[in-house]
Amino acid sequence: MKNRRSFLMSMIAAAVAMVVAVGPALADELFGVLTKVDVDAKKVMVQPKGADKAIEVTVTDDTEWVTPKGASPIDLRKVEKNLAKAKEKGQPGIRVNVTHEKAVASKISIAAKKKNQD
């Protein structure tokens, strides 16, 4: 009786571990340029690399904004100001990596700048 219980418990523990490990792996990543911020609707538009059409991604209160300085909850007003500054400099937008599931972002990271290799 004791062997059956321990076997069952170890199988349940393995199943739970599998769910915990596989859950984050199912999230999609989107690499591209953040081109538009809609603060009221809590949405951002990301132009993927090599694609013609931008993708609309919804942002929640739990979405993380990751910069080289660290991670914090996203503030769409600050992101909108940063996007305006980037466009003033002649850039198409902010290069980002978006981790999302069904177009709902969990993390938006600013892509690292490439170093000039001369």
C-alpha cells in the first residue's frame, strides 16, 4: 500500500513540475520595432522583422518593461514619450522583444544595441 502511494505521489509531482516548466515555454516571442502606443486602449503596435503588417499587442498591469537599467511595471505614458523621442531622431521606433501569449504581452524588453565592429 505504501509503495503505491509513493509512486502516485511521485507521478503527481512530476506532472506538476512538467506543467510549471512547460508553461512559460509556450509563450511566443516577437522581435521588431515598437511603432505606436495607445495609452487609453492599453495597446502597442509592433512591426515584426521582415513583415509588412504591424501586430497589435495588448498590455496589462502585469506587463514588465525591461531596460538595461532593470525591469519595472510598464508605464505607457513614458513609453509613448520615449517613442516620440526616437521618432524625432529619425528612427522608425524602439527596437523591442515582446514575450506574449495570444497577443497579450507579459514582458517587453528593449533590444540591445549592436556595437560597431570596425
